[in-house]
Amino acid sequence: MKTILLITGVLAVLMGLLWIGQGLGYIHWPASSSCSTSGRGHCVGEYWPSSGSC
């Protein structure tokens, strides 16, 4: 159980970092991502890992 929670936590942090990178314009993957073109993508990515909501 501990391993599953650890993997889930790491994946959540990585997803948040991806969203922050897309919102700030550092990451342009995938090309069709809405975070890549919106100016507020970094806001969603910053708070998602700590709030637990999407």
C-alpha cells in the first residue's frame, strides 16, 4: 500500500510540474494542450498537487 501511495504522489507532483512548465511557456508538449496556450496554466499547476482537486 505504501508503494502505491508513493507512486501516486510522485505522479501527481510530476503532473503539476508539467502544468506549471506548460503555463510558463517552458514546455510545449503535447502540441494540442490547452495549458500551453493559456496564460493561466501555471496557476492551475501550482495548486493542484497541494489541493487534491483538478
